[in-house]
Amino acid sequence: MDSRSEILKRLRDAAPPAAPLPDPRGELVPYADPLAQLEIALQAVAALPVRVAGEATLGEAVRKLVADLGAKRVASAVPAAGAGNVRPEELPDPHQLEGIDLAILPGAFGVAENGAIWVNAASFPHRGVFVVAQHLAIVLPAREVVTDMHAAYERVAALPRGYGLFIAGPSKTADIEQALVIGAHGPRSCTVFLVG
């Protein structure tokens, strides 16, 4: 037996016995108020949570956001938020998304642990709207909050296959000197309307 084989044999013989992986869910403590924790997590990822009583008042809250941002080109995929004045489904070329000031998207559920929101984008005609808009607004039913990413992935696994993604606040990047820049590669702000 050559030295290489001898070394590998000794390593195999000295390997610890196999042990089952721990269940990380057993160590987690559920949040007393998942919605309040989601709001804290959203602020931590530089998003602005805004509670809205219901769909009837959502349009008013969105109009205020549009005015505050000075948004001229608004694309909305949430009928209750208002139609907006850009309809991505009518744009034959995704390059025509350039210059969108505000994109309003529906969120399926939020994650209290980290402020991520699952957006099922299978029905969107141009996926680029997530990154080319200057500002994002996500409309999320307040009752649709899961505790952690384990629960989130269980929910995603149960959905029909298609394109979707987690959005956690506006675009962010940081360098080795720990300088955080918001909006460098995508949306400069993210407002999350928690409805209900």
C-alpha cells in the first residue's frame, strides 16, 4: 500500500461516527407579535413599513407616497393601489421600463425574522421592473407573516413552480470599510404597505 492510500485509510478509520443533523426549528422561539417583529426587521433592512387599515385606504396611502417621492412614471401590479400611468404588460420591449420612478408590487408573505418579502413574479411581463425602478412599494396583507426562513421555504415549496424572489428592502451594497450605500444598483427606497 502506498503512503497516500495509507493516509486516506487512517483518515477514514479515525472519522467520527455519523450523527443526525439538529433540527434548527426546535431552537427557535416564536415571536409574540410576528407583524411587529416584521416591522422591526423591515426598518433594519432600510425599508419603511406603513400600516394601512384596508384596501379602501391603500390608494390614498400610495398617492401620498407618489407625491412625497415626486414620482412621474408609476407602474402598478396591485389594482387596489391604483393603476399607475405605465403598464408594463403593454410595453413590448423591457428597455421601455427605463425611467420608472415607482413600481408597486404585490407581496405574498413576509418573514418576521429578517424582513424579506416573497414576491411571486410569474405573472409579471418584465422581471426587470424589480431593479430598474427608482423606488419600490410592496403591498402585503398584514396577516401573511411567517416567523422565519424555514417556514418561508416551506411555503415557497408548496407554491406552483415559477419565477419569484425575496425582496428585503431597497438595493444595498457595502465595501470592506463597512460603508453601506443604499440604492447603488437598484431601487433607492422600499416602502412596504401592511394592509389590514
